[in-house]
Amino acid sequence: MAKTVLEMREITKDFPGIRALDRVSLTANQGEILALVGENGAGKSTLMKILSGVYPWGTYSGQILLEGKTVQFSSTKDAVAAGIAIIHQELNLVPGLSVAENLWLGREPRRGPGLISWAEMLARSRRFLALVELEVDPRTPVKNLSVGRQQMVEIARALSYEPKILVMDEPTSALSQGEVERLFKIIRSLKEKGVTVIYISHRLEEIFEIADRVTVLRDGLAVGTLPIADCTREKLVAMMVGRDIRQMYPKEETHPGQVVLEVQDFSAWDPDDPEKWRLKDITFSLKSGEIVGMAGLMGAGRSELAAALFGAWPGKKQGLVKVDGQTVRVDSPWEAIRHGLALVTEDRKATGLVLGMSVLHNLTLSRLGTLFPLGLIRKEQEETVARHYVEDLRIKAASLNVPVNTLSGGNQQKVLLGRWLATKPKVLILDEPTRGVDVGAKVEIYKIMNQLARQGVAILMISSDLPEVLAMSDRILVMHEGRLVADLPAAEATQQRVMNYATGGK
């Protein structure tokens, strides 16, 4: 019988105006991979922050036992000393420091009072970088690494604590498929060594591939724990959302109208290397009421195209862009907004939301110039506009005045979407609109897309989720290495055909 190493009993945690966890209990065994799933806002990250000492004892009620003994953590340092390490959903690195300095920050090996042993620190760093198969010089500044490589540095740092319990909160969100496979290899190796891994992910296919058991949270409650062998995708989804989602992709029939956006021979150059093009001779169009999906591999140029069309590309560009048949020049986001374009960026935290600002101000930020042309903001009018989108998009927030970074990922995404809907766009570009949101929120976003299409908005949906592209699109554009290589009616598109074009096939 497996040895129980962790028990969390009757954990309750309140925030102002909301109960995040309500008497949640969880157990984990030695050498087990326990998946923790649930919608955004279900309480997964909050529960793990309690376990890892981010929320110290006294800010919650309940009991934590490690190997049968009650523990009370006052800080993350206490949790680490007890053998618990966590890889948070958000990267927690210092960009200006090197990989080695990030790995050993605050616990640098010493060769005397006040003297760091750089040779030993580099040697230790190479050891743990090798564990995650990351071939990088540990003296490299973290800011010079891709987001995926930074995520592997985070994982290496967690492993350097040699934990008994390792919590991974959405560890694959920034990883390529090859990096995901490497991560799973690491997790299985840890399991063989007796390390307990608690794995949080919205990607249910990962849960079925890696987990031994799965615990489901919903609205701050633990609704069940099952061996993975007893689970199906449908059962997990039903437990997570409290209802049966029979149709994951509720696509409605659309009735496209006139061409709204025309892009002809559009090219863009690398801002750091003006001789190198990033987009080459792209031509396509969007009709009102049409949902057009855009597929392609990482680096194909999809997000670059979105930024360039929206006036947010820092490099040189050329080509013809027409809106409603009129040639337009878009050199800034404000010009894009004026011409009826809107962009929901792929990274809502880095380039979308102002995280420290309220839900109210994030929702109205793009419309202040039209709402208050004289520059005098009327709070009542601003609140009326914001409340409309909170209700229409079913955004869950304690009030309009709470900081947007206190919301779940799905609700943050809906705030960002609401901000751009407030501009009444003719063309809405959605770059990875469901990345990092749960299955229930995904369905809500798809329904919003259907509603917008009925209202005549032309939608360009950029997504790395190929089933999503296939299911929700009227047409599918495929990009490869900065070029548009296919324009397929949805009825003629298959996963194999799209991937063939995306990888450079004919």
C-alpha cells in the first residue's frame, strides 16, 4: 500500500468578498503524480500557495500533515525546509541576472564570508540544467532566453531544492511539444525516485498521459478524487463545471456578408535586423460575420501579423490594408482602433491587461477618448459601461474596483475581451483567445464569438489549438515561416492537411 506523505484537511481560505476554498481536503502518496484540475477560480493555485507557504499559517483555517505530523508554515522558506517546492504559473525569475544567479539566488555557495564560489555555483547549475536537458551556458542572462527556456530554468531551480513534494502549476503553458515531452520524462524520473508530484493543468490530455490520480475542485470545493484509470474526459469535464458539456465547440452557422478587411502583399521586417523579413507577401480578406481561424507552428509569424495589422509592430512594414473598401494606414494601436480594428493579444498579462488597475479601469481603458472627449471622466458613466460588459460576459469579480490581477485567468481573459468589445470593432483579432483558461470558460468564449459573428463582426482567431481552429472556423488560413501558405474552407480542412501545410508541405 502506498505511503501517504501529504494530507490537507478542511482547508478554508477567504479573500475580501469571496470564499476561495471551503473545507477542502486532499491527500497525496509517496512517488505519486496527483493531478489537480478545475476551472479558473476553482481554488487550485490558492490551495497550493497555502501548501507552499505563500499564504502563511493564520491566514487560513484547516490542517496540513506531512508524513503524519502537523506542520504550520510561516513562509515559503519554511515549506522548502520541509521538502516542498513549487513552480508557479507565472515566471518568477530576475531577467537581468544570469541563469546560475537565478538558480541559487539567496543561497549562493560560499568560499568565505561574503565571497561567492562562482566555480561551484556554475558546476551545480550545469548539473541541474542537465537534469532538464537544457543546453545553455549558466552565465547567460535570463532575459536572453525564450519564454520556454525560462520555464525550464524555473523547473531546474525547483529540482535544485531536491524536494519530497514538487508542485507544478501549469508548467507547460510556455513549452513546445518537445519541451513538454522532456518535462514528462523528468516527472517520471522523479516518481521513480519517490518524489510526489502535484500537477496542475488545464490541458486534460496531459492529465491522462502523466497522472496516477486526479482531484477535482469546483468553486472552492473538492468534488472528488479518482484513479486516472476510472476517468474519461467527459467525466472530468462534468465534475469540473458541474454540468455536462456535450459540445465542447458550440459553433453556430454563420452568414458572412461583405468584405470588411483586405490585406494585400503585406510584409514586415525584423526590427533588430532591417534586412531580415518576418512576414512576406501576405494576402487575405475577412468578411463581416465570418470566423476565420489561423493555424501555424510556433514562429510561423501569426502573432507578428496580428501586431503589424494593429499598428504595434516596431519594425518596417509595407503592403495594402483596406477596411470597408477604403485604404487605411495603421501605424499605431490608436489608429487601428479608429479604423475599427481590435486585438486581444496572446499574453494577457504582459501585453493586454494593466494588472494593478481595477476591473473597471481595464474595461474602459480603450474607450476613454470617445466616452470623455473633453478629458473629464464621469465615474457614473464609466461604471455603467463597465457593468454592462461584466454582466454580458459573466465576469466573476467581487466588485468593479478589485485589481484585475486578483481574478482567475478565464475572468481576466473576459475583461480583456470586454475592453475591446467596448470599442465596437468591425474586425476583432483574437490571438490565442483560450490559452490558459479552463474548459467552461472556453465554451463561454466560443459563445461570445458566435454572438459577435451574428452581429456582423469579422473575427480572425489565431490559435495553436488545432481542434479549436477546425471546430470554430468558417475558413482556415495556414502560415509557415512568415508566409501564408493555405486558405481552406472549413469543410475541406482536416488536422492532417492543416499540419501538412504548417510544416511546409504542399
